[in-house]
Amino acid sequence: MNPLKEIVISLIKKLPDDITLDDIIYHLYVKQKLIKAKEDIAQGRTYSHEQVKDMAEKWLK
């Protein structure tokens, strides 16, 4: 079975029986973002705390 399909099935099995379609879509969205974040971290696509502070200062000027 496709690994992504297995992740989706596993996620849905963990959700309560009375969940709405909107809730399922939200949980899938969050799961996708977490998977992408793990990939970014593994590839070194991250910012240090200082870099984020510097960027925030520039944005807030």
C-alpha cells in the first residue's frame, strides 16, 4: 500500500466516530504540515532563533 495512504488511514482510524468532514480535512492538513516540517528539518531548511528574531524585527518596522 502507498505510504501516504497508510498514513491517512491510520489518522482516520484514530479519530472519534462522530467527527465531521471539516474536522477530517483539518486533521489531514495539520498532518501534511507536520510531515513537511520534518522533511524540511531533515534537509536543513530551518532558521535559528536569532535569524527569526532578525526577520521579525525587519517585518515589524
